[in-house]
Amino acid sequence: MKFRTEVNITESKTKIEIEDKIFSIGSCFASEMSELFQQGQLQTVNNPFGTLFNPFSINQSIKRLHDSEFYHEEELIMFNDEYISLDHHSSFDTRFIHQTLEKINSKIVEGNQLLQDCHWVIITYGTSFIYEFEPKKKLVANCHKIPQKFFEKRLLTHQELTDSVYDTILNLKDICKDDLQILFTVSPVRHTKDGMIENQLSKSKLITAIHEVISEIENCHYLPVYEILMDDLRDYRFYKEDMIHPNAQAVNYIFEKFGNAYFSEETKDFIKENFKIQKALEHRSDDEKDPKYIEFREKLSERIKAQQQKTKHKIF
């Protein structure tokens, strides 16, 4: 007798190896997954523009990274005594224009360099809704808490969505390695502020656009992350207190399912041991001269050395 409808991820013929580089972009769920990659000591860059949600803005950021196109003063605006980019998350905002530009452009350099040597790209779309900044007639990635009266909100059309997905793939295939694998996901985080019906419409448009575009393109895949949380983990015990965001247990469950489908056996073992080492590194002692604590640290150091021998890139 079954008491849940389990959603599985189709096993990939191509596996993520220890030395593979992973680029992740999109919603906050993409950041949570990328953080687990980092804890497992894989090489990854996540969201060089900060958290992004809609396919149009994600495509625009990929274009800038592809072209290594820096931002300039005239592209920023000032709000609440801070210089901001409407293409970026608010974490890039500063009180000085040169600091904002430095933060933005250094990430463009980092993202461009990783993409050129990238094996895997994971794109997580969050919404089909987009805002247009009326004073500049510009579609934006983030409103930065600027008053609503300055924006016009609308749904991206199906053509805009498919064009964004398709252009993103073309730019990635042009700059990344020939054997690049692109994985598309839809964030399981519901945008309840849009309204529950509107959220479902938004998510369904994303899913439809992705499937329509990637059905005829090689090495592009859809990961049923949205479906796993909606249908497999359809219980509020898998959510944070806001009843919207998946909790750590849910994220780890999805990551494990993803790993079983996409990690090589060597990568699985590598990540598993690194998770254990990461947890051990968090252990502290009130007496660092305690012989038992010194022995513990020495053994931990040996485990790290053993892991380091499995890879060329520096870990821990």
C-alpha cells in the first residue's frame, strides 16, 4: 500500500564528475542548491547578478555575462541614497557609485570566466510576472522596494518566455564547453503575493515554455523540482514557518534525488565525505589544548588531505 505519490528524476547518462564546474542562476531555490554543491566542495558559481526570478531578466544577465559587458554609471539609478541596478538584487546596492559598479562588474568577470570552462548550467525560473520601470520604460529584475506607482506589472507573453529560454540556451552553448548540459527547473516556492490562482498560471506558463523549447534541443533537460515538492512532499511539515519556502529537510531530499540521478559514484562518495568533514569542522572546544581535541583536529586534517588528493581544485 502506498501513501504518497513519489516523483522521480530520470537518471542522466552524463554524470557530474568531481572536477566539473557548475553554474547556477535564478531564484532563491537555486541558491540553496548551489550552497549544497559548495558544501560538497564542487566548483560552482551562483547568481552573479543576485537572486533573479523571471526568464527575461535571467536571459539578459546571461547575455551580459556572455559578452563580458560591464555596467556604467548611466545604467544605475539612485534611490534612498544608494546607487542601484534594476538588473540586480539589492545586495549590490551601495552609497557610492564606484562601489556598486565594482561589485557588479567583478561578478561579471567571475561569471564569464566560469562559463567559458563550464560543464553544467542549472537555471531555476521563479515567475512569469515582470515589472516595467515606467520612468525608463525598462523591464526590471528587481524593484528594490521602490514605490509600486513607478512600475507596471504584467505577465510575460508565451512568445517572450520561449524567446528568453531559447536565447539563453544559444548564448550558453556559444560560451560554454561543447559538451555542456543545461538543466531547467521551476522553483517550488509559491509567489503568494501574486495570488494563488495567478501563481499557478505563472508557474504553468514557465513549465510550458521550457518543455516547448528544450524538446528539440540536445543536452537540455527538465528537472521536476516543482513537481517533487507539490506532489511528492505535499505536506506542510516540509515547509518553513512561512508555509511557502521548502525547509532544509525538503531541500536535502531534492538534492539527494538529484544526486542519485546526476552524480557519478565517485562524486557521490566525495560529496558525502565532505558533508561529514564540513559538520566536523563546525565542532569547537573550550580548551583547544585538550589532547583529545588536538587528536580530533589532526585526524580531521588527514581526512581533508585524503579528499584533496581526489581533485585538482582546492577544497576547504
